[in-house]
Amino acid sequence: MNTVLVIETASSKPFIYLKTKDKNIFYPFLDSTKVSSSIHGAIDHILKKEGLIPGDLDSIYLGNGPGSYTGMRVGASIAFSFSYSLNIPIVPFCSLMAFTPKSNGSFITVFDARSAGVYLLEGEKTENNISFKEPKKVCMQTFFEIGKEKDFILSPDKDKLEKKAESLPISIDLATPLIDQILPIIEQNKGDEKKNIELLYV
């Protein structure tokens, strides 16, 4: 892995992340409603800070949802712009993967899916590995049934989901991105063609 720009704008906790040979730079957007007006400046800022230009990027890792239409289009449009102008690959990853626990154990990461329930990703973290099942959309009751068997329930939408699940005896931890943990897993998907990237809208 050389110089990689990670773009994740699908969730309610959007961020960009620069991975170089020597350094990792995480840049969260504190106001998710202003990503479209600030993401270009943020990317320019972190590249210049490291003495880099867009041409130094080797690939773009793009969170392809599930997420809001507006948020995902912002990230995708920038990723495709870099990809075509620099002739570098886009490597898609499920946005839920960015939110994993710090400790070992079984977990689910959950995004609010509005009236449809939740988007859910089951995983298991060990000392040396993180494994994931396929993401799925489930109702609140199914979310509860799966969640009660896990060591951790993580979500960037903690407050919203706890309100939706107030009748269920379930505790949700506020998730923050831990992108370092999943970069090797995303790297394994590097053969994906950019023309096949599907954006998963909520």
C-alpha cells in the first residue's frame, strides 16, 4: 500500500483519511451538513500539509454506503474525478466497516435506515483479524435479536437509534471511525473495477 486517500461521506460521521508510507492522517467533518462545501478544501489541506499533490495518490478508497443520497454523491463524485483525471483505481468498501470496536469480541455496526429499520453489519474482532458478514437491512426487532448476542453494538447514530429502540432493552455505543483496522481488508478488494461500484442509498 502506497499513498491512499480514503473518502467516507455516506454515514452521519463523514471523514477523509490519508495513508502514506510514513503517516496516517484522519480528518473528520464536524458538521455533516457542510461536507459538500468543505471536502475539496480539506483534501487540499491534508495533501499540502504532507507536501503532496493529487498526482501522488495511488488509489482512492470509497465508502459506498449505505448512506444518504446527498452525502454519498459528494464522496463518489470526488473519487471518480480523481480516478479519471489521475488514472488511479477506486476501491469500494462498505461504509459500516469503518466503525469497528477497539476491543476484541463479536459486534454489530448499525446505521439508521429511517422507517425501514437499520442497516446492520455483523463482525468478529480477534487479536490479529477482523471478519465481517454481508451487510443487511433489518427491522428493529431483528436488530434487537441479533444485537443481544453480541459483545458490542456500535453506531454513529446512537441517539437516533436508541430513541427508535426505546421499547427494547438494548444499549448502543457511540461509534467513531477506526479506519486503520480495516485498511488491509479493503486492500484485498483492490481488483474491483470502478465501473462496477454500486452506491447503496438509504
